Amino acid sequence: MMHTAVGWHVELEFTEDDQHTRAVALVRLPDGTEVRAHGHATRHRVDSNQPRVGEEIAGARALNELAMQLLTKAHDEIDAESGRTSHTINV
């Protein structure tokens, strides 16, 4: 049996100010679909300004949303192919 290696590249971009970090995650799938998701983090006023921490939180939230969108896409494709409602895909 031959195995084919497939790779996906996920891009994360951040915009920040003193209080907020916003992240956008993007993946381009082999079928040409682009899936995009957003995450957000807000620094509490008593916390020190640590942009890396805001990026980690906002990035994680964007990646989590991206994962949920990919699961929904897979579910929809299974349902369309089979003509029935598929079982829940566990994370």
C-alpha cells in the first residue's frame, strides 16, 4: 500500500494595541477551500504588558475555532456523500 504525504500550512497573524490582541488563523486546504477563524485576548488593566502572552491566548482561541470549523466541514461532507446525518465527530 502506498501512502501519500499531505501537508497543511496554517498562518497566524496578530494585531495588537495596549489592551487587546486579535489573531486570525487561516488554512488553505487541498480542495481549494480557505478556512479562516478569529481569536481575541484582552489584557487586564493590573497585568503587565506582555504581548507574547496575548498572542498565545488569542492564537489558541483562533486555532480552536479553526478546529471547530474543520470538524463542521468534515461532518457536512460526510453527510452530503452518505445522504444521512453522521455521528458526532469527537475532539
